[in-house]
Amino acid sequence: MERVLGDKKAIFVLLAPALVVYSAVMLAPVLISMQYTLFTGNAISGFEYVGFDNLTRMVQDPGVRRALWFTLQYGVVLTVTQVGLGYGLALLYQFTLRRGSTVIRTLLFFPVVLPTVAVALLFQRLFQVAPQDGLVNSLLNVFGIGSVDWFGNGGTAFVVIILMDLWRSAGFYAVLLYTGLLDIPEDIMESARLDGASAFSMVRHIVLPLSLPVLLSSLIFSINGTIKVFDSIVALTNGGPGDETTPLTLLMFQTSFSYGQYGYGASIALLLTVLSLLFTLAIFRSARRDNTKV
Amino acid sequence: MSTSASIPAATVAAPRSGRPPRTRRPRRDVRRSLSRLPGQLLVTALLLLVLLPLVWLLLGSFKTQDEWLNGSPWALPSGFEWSNYSEAWTTGQMATYVRNSIIAVVPSLFLIVVLGVAAGFALEVLVWRGRNTVLLVFLLGIMVPGQMILLPLFTAYFQTGLTGSLWPLIITYTATGLPLTVFMMATYFRAVPREIFEAATLDGASMLRSFAFVGFPMVRNAVLTVALVQFFFIWNDLLIALTFTTSSDLRTIQVGLLNFSGQFGQVQYGPLFAGICINVFGTLFLYLFFNQKVMKGLAGGAVKG
């Protein structure tokens, strides 16, 4: 049997196409992109070797520093809020709605599948101030608050970006975390209930510790996605006003394709890759420590 | 006749055993529904938050430019301005964008599924040295940001003359879809008992035959799920499409929509909202349609064992 399952020809025929495509279009470009960091120029004008110039320039560039800071801010704020909100929704599905939650779950999941570009254009209009107030500003007016030019400064634009991404992703994290809650054995909950535990202490002492693994994988999943944010910001603010909402991904894109600086763009891409690697490792390590403690 | 008359009588006489009769403990019922009130209010608020923007979007797509500029944002459209849709479809070039998206998505999805399932099978069911390492190499691809591969690919497509066609999209989508697909398929194949392939071999099937006629059909439902996930990744992608669509008639639906306002002099709200609507509700319809298929497939699989 071993001999049949180890059929060399079958292994080659089944694996080779995928491996060749993956190596040629993903692995090789990753390596070549790292090599680009040592060059200046682009595909059209040709390349020139400059050594570590790109990397030293990147360390000193205030634009890169701002984009890095924005990326971290966005990543941390969105990860905490979307996993938190998703967890709240999951608790709601599991303990308040119970069986009746299927329809609600499906409806709240809708925004997840919608194209980001379309949602961003919709949110631009929801929050617009000129030539006509959007839904949000006119609602504020009802409560006697003046219209806000949401996209006029970085702070309020950041708020809109976060709100939109929460709107888009909360339903997804809710379902993800809900499946984790389903695994909590009913008899543990029942015996705690019989012992007179309050809803809060049940969540604090039983539900939370037992759903820690799925919570942590959600965090890893989320931080990895949010650090690579591109679509929602490009379509909503395009990095503006100025570069106040420009993350590393967008800065890399503009550097490479608007200014044709491939070497510098590749350096920013490398920084981005290292960043997501570091975050993943950091959460993995803290996860292991926490698990031994609980 | 007699049976239909006896049903209501029986219901009154003996309420269904699973649920306690309603009239027995009214005080507890009232308290229970009161304690559920905050939850229900919360759910209503959440549903409003999710659905209101979508309803507003749909209503907005029927408004005239004049209603947009001079009316209240809360006002209902005075009539159905269907010309917004034809405007978006033709002048706004949504027709071209949708066609381009389909041309890019269908072949990539097909390749992702065929290559990914085969590789998942080779990595999980077949036994050979180094297969765990190869699986790990595929896994690494999940974490790499798209920005890390764009520049070399752009250079390569430019040098081989593929720029100016939809090939760069098809090739890039296929490759970026593979890591997750291979990983997921390997996980699904783990659950398939090895004895099935032994039996197929004893019956004289080669390994390739038993992959095509035994292995593949056994994970059919998983394939549907993976294809659905990948479809939405590709259909909704902006980064890769934005990088490799060098001319306006190659734009996919997302890139097209992003540049939509530019097609007209000033913002034409009606056609813009019609364009967003086509994208949003089209995608939602596809999701509901495919999701039902997947659910049906899963249920069918469960019944058949």
C-alpha cells in the first residue's frame, strides 16, 4: 500500500502544476522584490544598483514614519474594536437569541461579502457634507449638532474609516467567534447556572477562558488583515487629506506606480512584510504564555 | 373532511408537548419578555445599522440629479428613474467592467480549484518525504502581503508583453489563491479514510484515477466552499486589478467603480448610485445563490453519509 500511495508519477502530476505556478508567481517575486531594495529605477526606465541607499533613506523618511504610525494605529484600533464587537455579537447570538439567531446572523453577515469599493463609495455619500448633507450629518442636525466635514481632517476621516470597516467586518468576526462559543459544553454552563453564577461572572470565568483560543486566532487573523489595509482606504479617502490617512500599503503603491520608484517601493513592501511577521510571532508567543497561566 | 376538522380541536385540547401552555404562568412570561426587551432593542438597532445604508443606497439609485442636489437625503424618490441604470451600464461602462471581471474570475477560479485540490491531495493523501515542508512553504504564502510581489510581476508582465491584456490578472489571481486553497483542501482530505483509496487500488485503479474518480468527488462540497471563498476574494479585489489594468477598457468592476465619477464631468449621483447598486446587489445575489447551493450540497452530503 505504501508503494501505491508513494507513486512518484502521481505525486509529480498532481503537485507540480500548483508548485510551479506558486513558485514562479509568488515565491520568486518575493525574492526578486527583496533584491529590488538595492536598486533604483523601474520596469520602463531600467534599474541601477544603489546598495543600501533605499533602506537608509526609508529610516529617515518622515513620510514613511507617518504611514507606519498610521498603519499601527489603524491596525490596533480596528483589531481591538472588530474582535470586541464581534465577540459581543457572538455572545448575543449564543446566549440571548439562541436558536432564533440564524436570520439575524445571515443579515448581519451581508456587509462581509459586499465589494469594499462599493461600500466605501456609499460611505462617502453617507458622511458627505457638500453639496448636500449625507444621512449622518442630517441626523446630527436633528440633534442640534452642526454638520461635520468628516473627510476634511485626518482625525474625523480616521473615525469614518474605522466605522466603515467595523460595519463591513463585525458580522464576520461574530460568526467566527460564535462557532467557538458553540464548542463550550452545555453542562458546564448548566452547573454554573445551578450554582447561582450571574451572567457576568459566567462570561468572565467560564465563557471567556474557554473561548480564548478562538479569540486569539481571531486577533492574529485580524491584525494580519488590518496591517495590509488597502481597498477601503483607497476608495474612501485615497490617503487624504494630504497624507494623513495613508497607510504603508498605499504609500508603497504611490511610490512605485505614481513616482516609478521601484526600489524604494520594494523597501516599503519589505517593511510591511516584516511588520506582519513580527505581529504574528508576537501574538503567538503571548498566546502560549497566557495558555499556560489559565 | 373529518381529519381537517379534528386538527384545531386537538390543538386546543392538547397543546404540543414540547412547549408549556401559554396561559399557565402569565407573570413569568411577562417578566421573561421584559428581560428580553433590551436584547431585542439591541438587535433591532443592529439590523437598522446594517440595512438602513443599503436601503438608502437602493432608493438613492432611483433619484434624479435634481432630487439629489435640492432634496433632503431622507426623502423618498419621487419616481423610479430607471435611466440611471442604463446610464451607468452604457455611459458609465459598467457593462465592460462586469465583462472584464467575469473574464478574469472564471479561468482563475477554475485553475485555483483544479491545481489546489490536486496539490492538497498530493500533500495529504500521498506519502513521500518532504511533504510537510512543501505544505509549510504554501502556508507562508498566506501571510505575504500583495505589495511584496507586485513590482517583479509588473516588470515580468511588461517584459513578456502580457501588459495590455487580462492575462496578468488571471495569472496573479491563480497564484495568490493557491496557498489558502491548498491548505484548506489538505485539511479536508485529512478527514477522508485512507481505506477508500486502498480499495480503489485493489480494484485496479491507478493513483491518478482514484484521485479523479474517488478523491475529488469525495471532497466536492469542500471544493464548493473553497471556490465560493476564492470567488469573493477575486471579485472584490482592488490591489491586483488596480496594478495590472493599464488601460481603461481592461478595468474590472471594482477599478471601474473607483473611477466612476471620472466618467462624467461632475458627480452624477443617480448613475453613481445605480453603479454601486449593480455591484452591491449583484454580489449579494450571487452570495445568496451560491450559499444556498453550498448548503444544499452540504446537507446532501450529510444525508448520504
